[in-house]
Amino acid sequence: MSSSRSFSSKRTKFKVREKSHMERTMDKSRIWTPLDFSKDGKWVDWLRLPYSSDILAYGWIPIPLVCIKNGEGPTALLLAGSHGDEYEGQIALLNLARRLDVADVRGRVVIIPALNSPAVLRGTRVSPLDHGNLNRCFPGSAHGTPTEMIAQYVSSVLFPMSDIVLDLHSGGRSLDYVCSALIHQNDDADEFRQMIELLRVFGAPISFVTNGEGGGGNTTLAASAEKAGVRIITAELGGGSTLCHSGLKVAEEGVCRVLKHFGITPRLNTKDPKATRFMKDPGKDYFVYALNDGIFEPLAEVGQEVRADQIAGRIHMLDGPTKKPIEIYFPKSGKVVCRRHPALTSCGDCLFNLMIDVEGWS
Ligand SMILES: [Zn+2]
């Protein structure tokens, strides 16, 4: 819905029509690239994010971009660095960008290994320019903050040209994650079956279905892709703002298998996927949050199976050396898929997330 407001100068009354959120995202993106996505060949350039500052009046911020196209065929959009402090996906895509040649491809592969490049360069989850969390501001805005402009470019330019999107994440500075791939619940039974099959092809040790309740809801890149009718797999590949080698391997092998599955890289040598364990994220009841400030002492490992009422950890108080630590218990039984990485914690921090098995899919 549009709304309007008015203001007056000395002589004239101006009426200003305010655009709806949908209209703003449909605006022509201000990000641009001289790279021609429709041209056959292997092309390396940048997305150019307009940015004006004290020392950069008419400048742009580079976002590295690789496009490999060979004739007609499906398009895969491969993304990492939505959060700057998650490294497995970034390295996997840099390795793939060097490895893939035009002759390997039937169709098109678009690789963006550092999607929120200001955050990647700073090694932070959110952008240092606007504190924007790229995976919480979709579908974005063409005239918004730098982070919103990136989201808008992805949703309005890249999604419409894509048949499959892989968005590679990990836990970043604040979380350690099991190596996993995830999709959202889908009401269309056929599409959902195809997505389950894709999770098998990707072959992460754990695959899960989420309703997004504990994370970004409708503001994520994945939610926006699904709204646009584009198939997407998100991966969580480690955490702690360091490199998990097993996560890197899962990313590299999984991406190549999905490309081959779509017929985009028919000649690529790939290993068969290992069996994945299908789980689901039942929602907020399966999260454990800190209710106090202090030092978090975890008492369960990532990947561990835990029982309801089992002790999860303690929070040691900083404001009273003789105060008894607060004990925290798991509210449900399940598998620990992520755990807070830093010890220092505050009320509201996510300490654990549990998942449970899904019957009948393996
Ligand atoms: Zn992330």
C-alpha cells in the first residue's frame, strides 16, 4: 500500500507519494557491473556498490564477482560472505572460482564469495558502514543503506536469473555449528520432495528443515529466494570465526554435486554423497537463551545428544564473587546443533539450539 504526505513552501503545496516497501525493492538497483551475464566465457569483475564518504565522493565499493557461462542451460548462484566472519564458504567459492573453466560448464555459474564485502574486509558479521546484517534485511531497498542495496540487487537482479542458489554460512564469531544444510518448510509437496532430494545430493552430515523462527524469519536471503520461486539451500559449516576444515570439505563437495545434479558441470569429478541425517528445528522451545550476564560455562558439546532437564551449562556472576553460578537446563531432548562460542554472555544471548530427528526421510 502506498501512502502520501504533503508539505508546503511559501508558494506551492507539494504532494509527495511515499512508495510501498514492495515498490522500493522493485526500483532499479543502484549497484551495477560492466560484466555481461549473458556473454559466454569466464569473466571476473566486481559488483559496484555506490558509496559516498569524506574520501570517496563519487566512488563505489567493489564486491568480487565471477561469471562462467557456456551456452544455454540452468544458472547456479553461489554466495558466501553474507556475514563477513564466516569463512568456509568464502574459501570454497574462491577455490571453485579458480578451478572452474568455461569448458566445464553447460549453462551459467555466478560466484560471489564476499557478498557483503565491507563486512568481509572487516571480519565482522554486520557491515561496518551501516551495521547492516545482510541476512536480516531482505528484500532490501535500492535507495537504502549499503547493506539494503546489496539485498535489493540480489533479490531484484540475481534471483530472477537463477535456477538454484547456494548460500554458504557458518556460526561466525558468536556460534559453533554442526556441518549442516537447511531448507524451509514448503507447502507444495512436489517442490518439497525435490528440495529434500537436493539436500541428499548436497550431502552435509545433517540436513534440517526450519521455519526460521529462531533466526531471521522473512528477512533472510533464503526467505526472499523462496518468495521469488527460486530453489535455495543454505549451509552452516562451522563457526567461531575460524576455519573448520571438515566444513570446507562439505561445502566444496556439496556445491560440486549440486552443480552436476543440475547438469551445469557434467564433466566434473564428484564423490557420491554420504548419507545425511534429516532433522527439524521445531522452533523457539528448542533454543536455550541466557537470562543473566556473566561467564558462560557450557556443559554440552556441539553434536551431542541431550535429554530434557539435563544440565546445559552455568553462568558465573561477575558482580559477586561469592554468588552461586546460575545453572541452565535443556528444556527438551534433542541434538545440539549450535552452541555459543564466546564465554562472556549477556541476557538474551542464544546459548544452544537443539534439533530432533525426522522419521521416514533417510
Ligand atoms: Zn551467516
